[in-house]
Amino acid sequence: MAARAFLARGCLAVVLAGSLLATGLSSAPPASSHHDPRLTLASESDTPPAGPSAKATTADDGLSTVDLTTPGFAARSSAEPPMPSLYADQDLQPAAVTGEITADSFRLVAVTWDGDADADSGEAELAAWVRTRTAGEWTRWYEIPHDPEHGLEADGAEADGAEADVRAGTDPLIVAASDAVQVRVDTADGTVPNGLRLDLVDPGDVPEARADAAESVDTEEPAAARRPTIRTRAQWGADESLRGPDLTYARVDGAFVHHSVSANAYEPGEVPAMIRGIYRYHVRSRGWNDIGYNFLIDRFGRIWEGRHGGVDRAVQGAHTAGYNDDAFGAAALGTYTSKSAEPRLVEAFHNLIAWKFRVHGVDPRKPVNYDGEKWPAVAGHRDAASTVCPGDGLYRALPTIRRSVQALMYGKLPTLSGLPKSPSAQELIARRTSDHSLWRYKGTGHPQLVGTHWNSMNALAFGGAGNGDRWPDLLARKRTDGSLWFYAGRADGHL
């Protein structure tokens, strides 16, 4: 396990910016009143920095790049940045400033440079600001921070592979479809980092990603003992030819909750493209084998498969450096710095985590010992690093998620009062909503398990001994075809 460094950073900086009203998205990201130092806006009257114009070089897989080490982009003044920086205390100096850079349509912006995956490498601080042009209008300026702890294990095979081309980079910024961008990069002494590059990603349109299943919202509560509905990589349109072939399987001792710091007003059909953009950036720009998160959850409560390798297996991701080999990571698509998490989102988190913990034998009631550091089994990114992730709003929901996970895995049925205290008295049958198990309450008021997986039946009737053997029988109607089924009672209380 890699050494842990505590740096003042955020999580995945995904901000839906620009003129997004046509798609139902908010035209502005969260205001600074949300107390999120990761996202700062300049006023609309701010002028762009002086710098040369250019045309981005487009690759066949939707990645366009601009070499920012070109001498023409070198900063020639110490002008103030377009807004106060997250790294203002570092006394950073301008290193590269551009004018208008035109490109084919893109929906994700980031800055990358030569570097490794070591979160404790002591590399120089870097701040970057961008603004994009959408439908002929320029957006405000946005700072996209550099978070070395959101990434690979420094001593892992993915970072040290013989053919690995891992690059350092800012968090990605998701924008509306844009055709031009401007960028400024500051560093500790104004030196341009080796290989400094502007990366623009077009996630493309994938017909399969229009799948009805990806646009519908399941409302039936899944059980902890069964896998919840998880939308596949095919449903968000993953190009499997992009990812690396190698996998690392590790352990699942706990879970880390993240958020993506994006606008919260996106529509269901926009989610696949958002995930594809993050996937392409992690693989093509950063040099990772795959998308970093094991799972992503949208505001509609839909769970999406992230890194490939099997949702029921301990696939090592790239989400919380130093802990990737001990825990899985799930990211909420949205900004929760002050906004409360939607009930469907919270429910999806506890259903997913309870199922994963059941699969991997994790006891959520006990803290996890990560090489001497103890955190709750369900932890926020900020528990393991100095970061605002997963935002105050979602972090406040973690106690609820923890209690729900425990209830799904170990919850006890109530003891009923008021039933006649007689072995021959009328009895009660009940189905638990969390796992659809069937329970029989005798005259004593104490429950007895009858059976499991009764979610296939939508009507139950518990009554007298229809076959004359004096043991109560059960009639049930099958949900799919309405057929009626008779279950004869047994002396042991089962059917």
C-alpha cells in the first residue's frame, strides 16, 4: 500500500459549464457560497489573457491536444490570474497563457503533463484556469485543480507497468459541447512543466448508450443479499478497445464515497456521455488502464458499472490513492458541497455498499484498519485526505448510509405485541421489504423465517389448513403472469 499524503485537494472536478439550458442543465456551476475552494468563478466582465491562438490536433478516438510547451504560449507578464486560486498561498507564477484555441467539438477539458502516480512525490504545485466557447458565447473562467491523491497506487502494477505512460493531470472539467477554449497555467516559479498539454475530449455519440434501460429509473428497492440493478459498461457506451488488458484484483475491506462536482440538473440521457468523457480522459490522457471509479451513481439513483473486471469482484480502481488496494470507490455524479443528497442517491449508495459488503464479507459495524489507520467501513474521501470530497451535503448522509447498510445486512425484525398468547391463536405472515424474506409471527409475537426471495410474488394470503392437516397454508400470486400458487404448511413452520 502506498504512503498517504494529506494535500488540500478536492475530488473529481467535473463541472458542467457553458450554455446548457437547451439540455436542461444549469448554465452555471455551483456558486462560491457553497464554500467549495475547488470551483471559483470570475465575473463575466473579466477579459481573457493575452496569448497566441492555435488549432487543437485531433486524434481518431476523440482526444484533441495542444502542446503548451510551445514558446509562443510562454507567459510574458505576471498579470493576476482570472480569479483567486485554490493555491493562492503557494505564490504561483504564470507559466503558460493562450489566446483562443479552436477545436472540433469537445465536452471535457483538462491539463496534463509528464509525471507519475506518486501522491507523495513532492512535485511542484500547479494551478490551471480555462473557459470555453459554446454556441458562440464564452463561459466564465473556471479553475480546475490538481489532485494527486485521486489516482493510481504509486507502487502498483498499473503505474509501474513496462508499457505504462502515466501522466499527471488536473481533474477533468465537463462542459457543454464547445468549439474553442482558452487556458492559463501557473506554477511555483513560472517554469513550464515537461510535456504540459491541453487535453480536449469528445465522448462521441454511441447508439447503444441510448438504451431504454439507461434512461429508466428502477423504483423497486433491491435487497442486500441480491445484487442491485447495475447498468453495464455497454449501457454507457464504453469503447472496450481503449482500455488496457491488465487487471489487478485486491481486497474489499471498505468503501469510499466521492462526488464529481458537476451540475445537478442533468437529464437521464446525458449521463452516458458524462461517464464516457471521464473514461476517455482517464485512459487516453492520464494513461490509466480504465476509468478510475468502480461505480458511479447518478442523481436518479441509477448505479453504473465503472472499472471493468466484474462488479462482484475486488477490482482495484484508481479513486483514493493509498487505499485503492483495500477498498472500492463509488462516485456520485453531482455537486454536494451544500446541496443535500437526493433520497434515491442515498438509497442507491446503501444498496450497493450493503451488497458489495455481503459479497466480500465486510462487517460494516467495525472500523477498517488500513495499515494502522482506522476509518469507518463506509468512509468519505475526505476521511482519508484533506479534501472537500464528497461535499458537505453528501458527507452528512454517510451516517444514514452506514445505518442503512447495517440494517440491510443485520437488521432485526420487530417483536409484535397484541397478538393472542396462544399456540393455536391466529397467526400473521409478513414480508420484509429489504430482502423480500417471508416471516411468520406465531401467537407469541416472535418471528420465524419461512423462506427467502419472495419478491416474485405480489399477493400473499395466509390462512387455515386447506389440505386438512391443521398447519396454516399460504396462497401466493406470481408477479409476472398472475398465476396462483398453493404452499402447504408444515409442522416446523416452513412451507
